[in-house]
Amino acid sequence: MSTASTGIDPTTLLWRGGDAETAATSEVPLVVGLHGYGADGTDIFSLTGNLPQAFRYVSVPAPHGQAEGGREWFPLRFSDPATGEVAIDADAQQGLEHGANEAASAVLELLDGLGVFTSGAPVVLLGYSQGGIVAMQALRQRPGAFTGALLLSGLVAVGTVPGDAELALTRPPVFWGRGDADTVIPSLAVEHTAAWLEAHVDAEIYVEAGLGHAVSEQELPRLVTYLERVLG
């Protein structure tokens, strides 16, 4: 296992059903969890306890710490600090695209260092909120490395990534779950994400009435069904 610097310390990873020592040799399907802005990975790790235990899970802490104690994949700007709505003006979108690309590259370098792709085991990305942005960007950067992705209360960054053309041909399965009362993801970002998914992947879309920026108990069985279908 390589420990080349990606900004992500491999000793901080949270594993369920696997570990770093067998990451390069295990043929058990792997789900890579990426947490949201201000979290630290323990929430995603807890979520995996509700998912099929026949698979391996690893929750990856973001590389950048925050003064409040949480972590972030890259800085975000907010148009409404009271609701946490993400800003999507031109400068904010450019910063988000750049940050997502850098964070996704760090995740890919981490997984390469662990040897995750050497065994041929299927790998699915699971990202919540900001982690969902990073998960989708990693899928776009290296489409052939992943069997699919779950985008939970997140969005797809603007811009074009070289892997987009391959995704439009292969159309891997992507689950997109969100609430119609989410005040964090702006409506224009929702529209962009819907259009991008329609053009590039085989999207399964779940919209829960009254749900805010969260993953609900009602959504969990759909995540289970997706993973069992995609990972077998």
C-alpha cells in the first residue's frame, strides 16, 4: 500500500467489512463513502450500518479541517448563510468546479495508493452533499474505474470533464436521492444535475416530499436495492 501524499491520511479511513491491508486483494465489492461539508466521515460510516453487509465499505474523511471541527473537500460559498444555500453565481460555480476536480483527484490517488482497483472488485461511490459532488466528479474523471455511484442530496458540477463522453456511451447506473424541501441545493443546480444525469448515465431518481437536506429512513431501502442490484 502506497502512502503518497494526497492530503487524505489513509490511517483515518473508517472501514466496515474490510481494511487497508486487504484493499488490493479482496474481491468483495467496495462502496467508497464521501461525507458532506462540515462532517468528518463518521456519519457516512454510521449510514453504512444500514446497508448490505455482504459488501465492504470505507468512509473517507475530507482532507481539509475546519475551525469548527468538521472537515471539507473544498471551500464553499453560500448565498444564504441562514439556510446554507450554496451560491451558484459564475465565480462560485468556477470555484466549485475547480475544488471538485482537485478533491476527486485526491480521492482517486488515495484509492490508487490503497490498490483498490487491482483486484478487479466492483467499486461504487457513495457521496452525500459536498461528498456527492466529489463522488460524481471522480466518476467523471475515471469512468471505467467505477461500477456506479449514489448521489445523495448533492449536485453535479458545471463544466466538461474528459470522461463525460465515455459516460454518455457506457451510461453506468447512478442513484440520485433528494428532498423537495432541500434549501441547500439551489433549484438551478437541481435542473442542471437532472439534465446532466439524463445525458450521461442510467439514472434512478428518488425525490421525497417534505424532505430537506438529508437522507431519510424511507430512502434507505432504495439504497439497499440499488447496491444489491449493481453489486450483486
